Amino acid sequence: MDIFKWIERELKPKVCNSVEFFYDEMDSQSDYSLPIIYRPFDASKRSHWRDRGSLFDYLFSTEGEGKKLLDFGPGDGWPSLIVAPFVDEVVGVDGSPHRVEICTENAKHMGISNVKFIYVEPGTLLPFQDNSFDGVMAASSIEQTPDPKVTLQELYRVLRSGGHLRIGYEDLGRYRNGQEREAHLDKIDDHMCRLTLYDRHIDQEFARMYKIALSMSREEIIKFFSENGDSLSFDLITIPLLEKVCSTITETLLCSLTHPSGKTFVSWLKEVGFREVVPSHSGAWFAEQLFAQYSDEDRPRDIDAIDSILRPLVKIVVQMAAPISVNPMITAIK
Ligand SMILES: C[S@@+](CC[C@H](N)C(=O)[O-])C[C@H]1O[C@@H](n2cnc3c(N)ncnc32)[C@H](O)[C@@H]1O
């Protein structure tokens, strides 16, 4: 029998949305790694250049400079908090009350006052009038909502006519070839762990995730599932072994998400009414390529110098149409 069918039949998981499954319980959903928000900018790091590339991507693709932007699903406050210094106002809406708290704290400790974060219950309409925003950013968040197409309709509604929506999305295609099914183990404390199993259906554009809470230590679980004490992989998790630890399982959750491919996003964006939909190159990707062009000695060392190089180039890059398979970034114009 398929392991996921067994889990559903025997463990009767509680069905929940992505906020209950992931986002509401994390203190940082980026593991405190975000440049500027959590760490000082470090010009020697490729990921920090990538972050500046993303900032100018969202700023220019939304034509948001000096304007009022919506950030849908900001997580730890990204990209709201890095974009904020360049715009008039940012409103971040998140379906997790805890994420809203964290974003608000981050804004406070960064001394940013032109951003506010608002909670919106998943599956409900956005608490804004039609045509409220000049631009909308959504970074890896639309596919986390209960109905991504309804989310796109809402983003269309609150965007003003002529406004730009920029979306970045998680393309399930990157998990092809062996990562469709995955296992992750997280320690809750010395006596509790959570095992998360991923069941990705790339071509059908959805993923199911199961989270099993076990009252066992991390070491006990690894020893139990893996004879030689190796780290855990999906292949090691079998029905007979799960049957043996059944009495230690305290809770099982199930979250199903639709993950539209780029092609589906493009057709949905057109269906909800956007007059122009353009998959384009990504500023983040471009900034990484630029980083790699410099030797360690020649690479600019301060953020202002890097910004002045990236700004005009990213402005052009994000307008360049790209094949949908190249970058998971799309601009849609109302
Ligand atoms: C993968 S995270 C992305 C966070 C951030 N934009 C980034 O790129 O680092 C997804 C975010 O979407 C939020 N989210 C999930 N469902 C939502 C919903 N129905 N409405 C608003 N936000 C939602 C989550 O709470 C989380 O903050």
C-alpha cells in the first residue's frame, strides 16, 4: 500500500491550510538569514547581491518608486522591508497572525515607519477597496493560499488600472527527478520531533504535505528508521516502521496546495483580467550573475556602490521577456 494512503487511513490527519501547517509557528521563516532584515549587508556574499537584485526587481517591475505598494504574504517582512526605503508606503498582508507580529517587530527594529502589516484570514477577501494600490508584489506566497486563482482575482481587484503585479512563485518542476517525495525531521524539544513528508505531483500541479508529531528524540528517530544512523531520507520511512511507532504519534496534519506552473499562472492571470502578462528575467538571478563576473579583489565592497551598478541594469532586465521555464517571475499589468 502507498505510504500516504496508509497515513490518511490510519493516522486520520487533521486537514489544515499552509499557515497552520508551517507559517504560524515559525519565529523566523528564513532562519534569520535575510540580509538587512536580520544580518548586516555583506558584499562578499552572492546571496546578499541576490537580495539587492530582488529589491530592484520588485521596485522596478511594479513601477513602485515613490508609490503605494501591497506585499502579499511577507513572511519575515520580505520584500516589504527592503523595498520600503524607495517607496511612499507598503502594506503587507499575511494570513498568519504570528508572521504579522514578526514583520511588525522587524520594521520597528529597523526604524521603518512607512510599512504596516495586516492580518487577513486565509480564504477570505482582502480588506481593501478596489483599485487601492499602485503596484502589488507577491513573493512565493500565492501558491501557499487555499485557492491561488481566487487570490489572483483579489490582487487584480485591489490594484489600480494600469498598475503592475509582480509575482515570484515556487515552480514544482525543480523537484523533478527524485525529490518528488521527501522527508524532513525537525526537533521540537529533547523529547519531541516532527516528521514532514512531501508528496509532490508535479504534472498535476499540486503537493500534499503530512506532518507527524512523535514523542521521541531526534536521535531516537534517526536510529529507529536508519540502521546505520544516517540522516533520514524518504526511502527509510516505511509502513511497518510507522506502525511500530504509532503509539508515540501525538498529532498528524495534512496540507494540500495547488502549485500552478508558469504556464498556468500566465493563463489564470489573463483570465482574471490582466491586459498584459509577461514572464520576464529576474533581478535576483541577474545580480548573482554579476557577482560572479567580479574577482574577489575587484568586487565593489559597499552597498551604495553595488546599488548604483544594479539599479539601472535590473530596471532593464525585468522588462526583458524570458521563456517561462527560465525564471519563475511574471509581471502582469491591469
Ligand atoms: C513562502 S512564504 C514567503 C514569504 C516572503 N514573501 C518571502 O519570500 O520570504 C509564504 C507566506 O505567505 C503567507 N500566506 C500563506 N497563506 C496566506 C494567505 N491565505 N493569505 C496571505 N498570506 C498567506 C505565509 O504566512 C507566508 O508568510
